[in-house]
Amino acid sequence: MLMAHPVVLRELVEQYETLQALQAENGSAEARRRMDDLAYTLCVSTGTRDVDAALIAARRRLPETRDGEEPALTA
């Protein structure tokens, strides 16, 4: 299975959580569609079948960072 880079996973999780908050506030159809797209991408990226399991799996793969620094990308 392909493994998404931790920075990509972090961005997906953050985007999903932001849209989840927006969806709760105004419930726009556009936010819902984007959430569905992100949920699918998270599931594919983590090898899971539902977004809750994908979020848990993604968070487990995120490295601990110090002082709020993002992990460095390596070539």
C-alpha cells in the first residue's frame, strides 16, 4: 500500500476539520462536497473505508513535532 507523506496527511486532516466546522455553521453544499472529497482522499491515503477510521489512522502516522515546527520534507 502507498503511504502518504505525513505533511500531506496533516494538510488533509486540517482541511477536513476546518470544513467540518464550516459545515456545522452554515451547511453549504460546496463545503459538503469538499468534505466528501477529502474523506475519500483520507480513506485512500490511509487504507481505511470510513472517514472516522481514516482520521484516526492519519493522526497515528503524524510525527510529533517540536515547538510547532512542521516536519521537514526529504528528497
